[in-house]
Amino acid sequence: MKSREFFEIKLGFINLVNKIGWKQALQRYKKDFNISEDDAKKWWKWYENEICVPEVCYESDAGPQAIRGEKGKGEKIEKLPLIVIGDIDVEFMGSVYRLTNEGLYRFSVITKSVRNLIIIKNRYSVIPILKAISLMQIHGNRDQSTTLEQRKTLLLSRYWISLACGDISALTKEVLSDAGIESRLVSALTLENWNTYNNGHVLVEVFFPDISRWILVDIDMGYLFMHDGELLSSYSFWKCLKENRYIVFVPLSQKEIDPLWLENNYYSYAHMWRVMVRDLNSKLSWYKRIFQTFGFQAEDKFIYIGDREDAKRIIEYRGHYSTTLPEKEFIEKFYCERG
């Protein structure tokens, strides 16, 4: 290659460098395409200067908003944790970005990398964290084989993490704990006949310190819930469903279903779920099925609300993983001490 440059070869070389490293990629392309090291360096310089452009976006409720950098000094992005309290100047790719709004910021180098950062004003700023985690999760199973620590790392370096309800709820609980915010897992079950795919759900109940109350949070579906102007706990949500009271769905983020959410038989659940929860009415119907009882984890068991026939059905479905308490005793155990 002397005077002519085939663009697909140029791109192939760049992709190979990113995959196996400069030295090995150069050796292979010298052999296969007779490129010179000078040509390779020119290609790489073009790639770094014109393609690997830094981009910083704030994920507002209206969508991503580009943030402009300035000259100066700040905290280096790679040294920061996922959650930072207070306004901050962040140094990234030679520029400094002043971050003052609560919520999720994405620092990316186009085609190469992303680094997420959540800004909160103080320890009472629970909702910005919940919004950010919900925004970073897509409902699926591609990251199911990762450990909890690996998932925490993925939250730093991915646009999306593909997890189902139980895994994202456990991850949310861990992130909140790291931030000093108390939460607990919620296991919801149907008391109707079980099938293989639509029997229950896992959510998080979070203690909001500013109002001293437990609030139900569905990270996976992307909602909080309100009735008569108040955010609902798991118990009040359950009561509203039982008594057909009006429930307001308060969105945390616009959610997506992973189109490659596959099970062992390669059946994709994405289409089924899009139909099942296609609008608010269908989502309400779904909650009425899967939230007919609920429980919290206490040591090695989940304690569910229910007695008599309901208690028998819960034990039938959950076996040695569960126990039950009548409604009054359940409330005394889990709600009387805290909100």
C-alpha cells in the first residue's frame, strides 16, 4: 500500500489494535497487507484525533444533555467512586466539567469507553440514585453470570447492564448500602396458579431519611407508586391493589427490554414482555397478579404477609425458603419501628 488506502483495511487495523494490541496487530497487517509502520501510525493518529472524541452528557428527565468542558483543574474521573456528594469539578480528557445537577453523568470517549458518575446533593438525595440505577439497567439476563462485585464495576463502565428483577434489586441494595442508605429486598408472589414465567417479582423498599418512611421502589420496571399524593410503601401498595384504589405510577426512567433476553431453549421473552406490560393498564393488571402477597428477608428466610389459606399457599410455593405472619403481626415486625 503506497499511494492507495483502502478504508476497510484501515478500520480493520484499528479494530484489531483495540482487540489484541498494537504490536500484534501491526505484525499481522505487515504480513497480510504489506502496510508500513508509518502508515499504521498515521491511521492511529487519525483515529485518536478525529474519532475518539470525548463526550460528556447529563441524563436529564428530558433526555441526554451535552455538557461543555473548560480549561482548568478538577478531580480526575478515574479516581472517583460511582456516587459523589455535592457540586464537583471533574477532569476528563484534558477538560474540566462543572457538575451541579443531581443525577447521572456519562463521560465517554466515542467508540472506546464510558464512565458513569452519579451526583447527589446530600445523604437525603435518594431518588437521583434510584433514577440513575434504573436508567443504567435493561431487563434481561446477559450479565446474570457475573458476581455482585463485578456488577458494581459494570455500573461504572457500561451504558446498560442486562439483569432481571432479582439481580438488579440486590445490586441496588448494595449500592444504596455503600451510600449509607437503608433498604431491603421485597419478594412479591401471586397466590393464583403458578406458571413458569410470571409468578412473582423482586423489588426494593428504601428508607427515605427525609420523610422517615419506607418507600417501595421497582428499579426493574422503573417506578415509584403514589396514592392520595403520598409515595407508597410495600404494605400500602399491597393494600391499594387489594382494595382497587387508584395508584399513580411515578416513573424513574424510561425502561427497555433486552432484545437478546434468551433462555436455554433460545426463546426470547422480550416480545412476550412488551405485550404483557405494553401500557399502564396492562402493568397494573400484572402487579395485581404478582403482588398478591409480599415479604422481606429475615436471616435465611423470607417472611410473607398472610394467614390461613394464603399462608398454606405461600408455603406450598416457597417451601423452606419462607414463613408467614398475619397482617397485624407483620406490620408490627416490619413497620412499627421505622416509618
